[in-house]
Amino acid sequence: MLINVLDHGSTSQKINAAKKMFRKAKARHSIGDSSGYQLLKAEEKEKAITFDSSLPLKNTAKELNISPQQVMQANAIHQPDIVIGLDWPIRKLDNGIQKQLEFYKKLKFNIPWAFESFAWKNALVPHAQYFQPLQSYTLDHVDIFLNEIRGVHFDGVSMPVRTLKPLELALFLVSFYKRGITRVHLLGTSSLPVIVMCAYAAWNLFEWVSLDSTTWRYAADKMSFLNPLDLSRIDLRTSVHVPPTALNLCPCPFCNGQSFQAIQAITPRRDKLQMLREHNWLAIANLVNDLYANGYTIPNLEKELRFRCRNQRQVDSLINTLSVVDALKDCDISLLQTVLASNPKGRQRSRLVGRQTCFA
Ligand SMILES: [Zn+2]
């Protein structure tokens, strides 16, 4: 279970609601996130933002206040197993120069906050693992940041994946592996490609891989039903015609044998939303568990994906990327970068290229 400082630790009411949630969920693992995401949203909404530990934590329509000290004070209340330091996320931008400016602008905050978060974590939640957030557009940015925060002894890293393509994500993961990082938390999206990468990484690169996102909730808010096989979306707004030949084969307790037409017609809207949120959450959780359970080798993962996915070209591409990664993960990262960028078409060919270049 993942909580965050502003939503679950900023007022006594929110703290009590989170305590109740912990009691009910009985989660095996818990993570305390720092609310960097809320900070990013506040920036986009042009709220007045302060980082003053002498003022109360705050996130209203017009203001946000947070600091590394307060992040760890909130974590001290709930005592999660893993805590994440405060960071200011980089925004999704297209232009290379803008990305550089954004990275360096946020770096000025993210460097001191890494030291402060780590120090306050050691003082207030000493038994928790400390995960360091990384805000980087490129591998060079990772180098720059990690070089600046030497002395922060993190147990793992957390990184947003919402702006990354599967190829780029693969490169980042291998780069972490080569740096000796053993625990990784990814956030921002629960798409099939990200889950496939996570399943591979959990078996082959790291001791710990965790993933969080609001995909299940946002999809439900748009009245989308996630297909439990491959997470493709089925639009169940009442205005949309769903052909009677489309069958809902989901065995989950929330679907409970209902047809798409029946789900489409659920009233009131609140009940339909709740049903879709519950189904979507379970669809993602089951896919993660199934791919991890059956994905201990790339051929096994491929077999599972071939059975599940309607989009077989996406499977070709994912398996291709993983085969290259698997062949080159212990070689120089620039080689992996070159081979992935050349985007070889066939899996067999990419394996060959990988082995020849790496071991010849
Ligand atoms: Zn279901």
C-alpha cells in the first residue's frame, strides 16, 4: 500500500483515515511517498508554493507548503517500510533545450532535498528503507544527480515512467542495475509494456521492483473497463455502442458474470464508477502477479504474452527489446543504447547482433 504525505499525513482527519485504511488493508508492504506528484500538479496550477517547515503542511486550491522535515514527520506517524524523499518532479516537455532548463531548475531543489530527506529519515524513521527519487530525462542527468548526492545512502530509487517509451525505460533499468542499485520503485503508469519490463527486471536485475499509478482510477473515471488479459480499454460510456458479440469473460468478483451492456447500464453513476475502479484495480494486480509468476525466462514471458495480447506486434517489440537487454545487460551501456536505438526488426537478429558485438 502506498500513501503520501499531503493526502494521508497533513491533518488529523487524513491521518486517521489513513490509519483506518492500513488496518483494513493489512498490506504486506507499505510505502510512504513524499507528495512530489502533488507539488508537480500545484506547479501546473500555478499555486503559491512554499517549502517552509515552520508553517503547517498545506495543499489547498491556491497554496501548497511542504518540506523534507515534514515529509519524514508524517512518515513517523505511519511508519511505512519504505519512505521516499522529497523531490520536485520535472515536467513533460518536448523541446531538448526546455528539458535541460527544467532539469537544472529542479536540480537546485532536488540536491539539497536529497540530503535533508535522508538526514530527517535517519532521525525520525530510522528503521525504514530510504528510496531516492530521480528526476531525469536522460542517463547523463542520472550521472549528474547521483554524483551530486554522494553521501546519501539510499536503499533504492524511485522514478516516474510516464514520459518514457519501453526502450528508454529498459535503458534506465539496465543503467540502475549496472550502478549496483538493487531496489526500484516506478510510478506514473500501469501500462502493459511497463508491467512487462517490471516482471523481467524483478527476475533478472533487482531484488525489489514496485509500481504505483492511478491508471485504474483514471480509466474508471472515463468509464473505461480494462481488459484483464492485456489492459486494453473498453469504453463503457452509455453513449457508446458495445456490440453484443463482445463478451465479458472477466472472472473477477466485481464483474460477477455481468455483460458489458449490464455494466454500461449500472446506475447510479457512483455505483458504476466504483465497480469499474474495483475491477480495473484487480485486473492490473492480477496481470502483475501472473506475468511475474510466469515470466521467469523471456520465452516463458513471451508465451504468456502471446496468449494474452491482441496486439501481437506490441509483443514482438517488447520481446525484442528484452532479448537485446538480456544479451547486453552486462556489456557497456553505450552498446546497449546503440543496439536499441537501431531498433532491429527481428528478435533472432537482435539476439545475434547482441551476442556478436558483446562477446566476439
Ligand atoms: Zn472483472
